[in-house]
Amino acid sequence: MWAVVATSLRVSVVAVAIAVLAGVPAGLYLGMRRSVVRNALLVLANAGMGLPPVVVGLVTAMALSRRGPLGSLDLLYTRPAMVIAQVIIAVPVVAAVTAAAAASVPFELRLQARSLGASQLHEAMLVLKEARMGLVAAVAAGFGAVISEVGAVMMVGGNLEGSTRVMTTAIVQYTRMGRYGPALALSAVLLALIVVVNTVLAQVQRSAERFERS
Amino acid sequence: MSAVLEATQIRKSYRRREVLDVERVALAPERTLALLGPSGAGKSTLLAILGLLERPDAGRIVLDGREVTAADRSARMQVAAAFQRPWLFKGTVGANVAYGLALRGVPASERRERVAEALARVGLAGWEERSALTLSGGEAQRVALARALAVRPRVLLLDEPLASLDPVVKWRLAREFAELLHEDGMAVLWVTHDQDEAAVVADEVAVMRDGRIVASGPADEVFLVPGDPWAAGFLGLEEPAAGVVAEVTDGVARVACEGADVFAVADVRPGERVRIGVRPEDVVLFEATADVPASSARNRLRCSVTALEHTGTTFRVVLACGGVRLAARVSKAAVRELSLAPGAQVLAVFKATAVRLARERSESEGASR
């Protein structure tokens, strides 16, 4: 059972890390810019938050299948395939939540930074710092979206024991087999994990509260 | 004195509506120019353009003899600004004051010294470790000024820096800031809609209306003889009367105006055409028949009250003294005692030293827009 938990964590942490690397800069762009292109991309990011995991799983599986455009990589039913699917699910979530947090930073604050000599990159770094509470929320939302996701990882991972079986797919498997005990035990671990991760993130937020805008 | 920052032919429109059309504005070293005007006059837009924070549609900005634009970051490094709200960043007071220094690559040890120095200058020595977001309005504005001063800018732009403070803090800071700004060799632009604040801080004043500068010059001249009827009204003055210097005796000029003579201490010559300015605060009213004892107040004009305006704690009395129109500021008790009302006759008394004369400008010397 612990191997399944470890696989879940490994895949989700890698996926969230990649999603943060891609989603935070994208979210900053969406939150700081004002243009027609930005508006269209923001609609896409917001819509992407509701992306059905089974659709992501289907598209990823087709792309990675032997006849698909990425078939030569031979990744289907491997952990990297699960990471790819989870990144696709998490990036819009991280980007949209980051964008909302960045947009809430007053423009005048950016103007103030600019008036002291800030470049656009400095401005973005300032917004990141000012919106860090929202950034923590973005990470939490991204993690929540992938750790509890089942459809996509099942389709691209295949639920192979000792390799691509994760907590959610194992719970489905045990339930189908009528083994409610292990299914409930894994569910409890999954819930505990989500609580622990969110407690840590909440602690990060609290530690910054002394410097929060009232 | 050559200007540190000079902007000419500046134009800006938003959605096809022209909001700025300024022929020239210049900031000189060690001088504070107060940009005065009502809300919506374009003051903040002009400040943003001078601060290279916004691009004008047309015009030229020259900083230390070099034409610059908003894209020129090295030029932006020479300018610092503080706004009506202090807009402090999350973090400590020290981190806020150090922000501009870090952007300029100032080493950490020097940064600490300059932060301490800037905080000491605004009266907050030792406040480095406090959270910036738990300060009072006055304290936050001091930190904002320290943050701007720390980078030792050539040009300091202050956009209504005291507008959101309560009156007691506001006047204390106005006096302190004015003193501070004169210690440095910076050129300062101080935007405000409050003429009393401008009078405290400014060496020079430019009055804006509808995106244009309608009056400008040394503060004591603009506040007495603004050279524009609208600016005069905005500053609480009546339109300056015009007259001719009839004679000059021992430095005191007698100016013949329509229906009244006005005495002024001024460096003028007989025959010159001048305009006359007197601040309402300098005019004292008596009953028309009062026997006012001899004093240094040379001007005693019989006037009739044409209007009486309630302006908070005082009243503004508009007077017609022959062809000379004056305003006086009086208390409620004075209004009662003198039975002031439109049509009432009074004696207006003011010193020759309280009168400012401005030579009539020829057409080609018209005030800059």
C-alpha cells in the first residue's frame, strides 16, 4: 500500500512542480497585462479549470499511443505519461488562480515600483511577492486537482501494480473487487495527505501575515 | 538657472479626449514647483509623463540636457515619485526604503547605511524592522518619502502627498517636507489641489485648468497676481486691477487705477502699466465712516460689498473700490459687527507692502499655457 502512496506523491509533486513553473509566469502575464489576446487567454485558462480529466486522459492517451504523434516516445502506461496528463490538468488551475491573485495587486503599487526604477521583470517579481498568498492558494489548488484525480491517470497510466498504480486508481480497483477495507484505508491516507499538504501551505500563508495588507 | 527637467509641447489624449496640452514646464535644481489645480485638471497625468511613467502623444522631455522617453530606464533611475497613497510594499519599512537602492545595484552594506540615513531624515530613525503595512497614514507617507529620497534622485515628483492625511498631520508634514526638500539639490514637482499647501512648500507655482497651465511663475507673484482671470478665481482672488504708475516716492509707488489710487512698495517707474494683487488675508475692513488711526497701512479705499461667500470658518467678502476689485477674508464676528451684506459700504485698509505689482506683459510675453 505504501508503494502506491509513494507513487501518488511522486507523480503529483512532479506534476505540480512543472505546473507551477509553467502556470505562474502564465498567470502573471494574464493578471498583469491588459489586451485582447490576454482576455482570450484568460477565458481559456478559466475554462481549463473545468477541463474534464477523462478528456485530458483520452487526448493524452491518443497522443502517446503507438499510432499517435508522440508514440515513438513509448510513454503510454508509464509514470511520465501520468505526469504529462496531470500537468495538462494543473497548469490552467495554477495559471488562473495566479492570474486572479496578480490582478488583485493594485496597479498603483506597480506604478510606484516603476517610479523607483523597476523594469517589467522587477514589476513581475514585486507582483509575485505581493500576491504570494494567492500563489500558495494556486499551488494548493493545483495539488488538489492532481492528487485526487482518477480518470486521466487511469487512462494513460493503466493502473499497473508496482508501476503506475496510484491511490485513486487503487481505490477504484479495490472497490470494484469488493475489498472495501483497503479502499477505505487508502481513502483515509489520501484525505490525510490533502489535509497535511494544505496545513503546511496554510502555515506558509500565516507566516507572511505580519506583512499583509489589511 | 538651467532646468534639470524640461518638457515642451506635451500633449495627451484618452479616447480622443484631449487631457493635456502643455507648452512648457521646467523644474530647476533646489526649487519646488507646485502644480496646482482642481481635480481633473491633468496634474497627475502631467506628473506621470514627467516621471517617464506614461508616454505623451506628442512632446519632448529633456533631462539634464538629454532627450528622454519612458523606455529609457537609465533616465527613469534619475527620477523618483511618491503618491497620494504611500503604496508601501509588503515587508519591513527597511525593505521598502531599500527597494530603489536594490534596483540600482547598491551593495548591501551601503544600502543599510542609506536606508538608515533616509529614515532619520524623515524622523523615523531605527524603524527598519517594523512592518510597513501597520503604520499610520502620516508614518507611511514619511516612509514613502524616505524611499524616494534614498535613491537620491535628480527629480522628485510628489503627487498630492498629503491629501489623505488629517489636517494636524498634514500641516506638520508639509512644513517638515518643505524643509527637507530644500536641503537637497533636487528639482521637485509637488502636485496639489490645495493652494495653502502649495504656499507652504513651493518656490514656484503653475496653475492648471483643463489640461493647460494657465498661470505660472514665482509663488509670491502667482498667489497675488496670477495673470489669468480663472486662476485668480481659483486662488480666491479677484481679477487683478490694471493701472498706471503715477509717481514713485521713497520706493512707494502710487498707482492710478480707475476711480482709486493704490500705494505699493515696488521697483517700478512712473508711466509703467501694472496689475495689482492683494491677498484677501491682508485686507482689513472697517465701517465706512470709521476714523481709522494713522498707521503704516497706506491704502484706505472706500468700497461697496458686492458679494459675501461663506468659506468654512471664515467669510470671503468681494469688494468694488472704484475700478479696483478686492477680496477680504473676515470672521463671522466681523460680518456681524460690520453688518456685511451685498451693497454695504466699508473702508478697506491694507499696507503698501501687501500689494504686489506685475508689469503688464506684451502680447508676445503671454503666460505659458
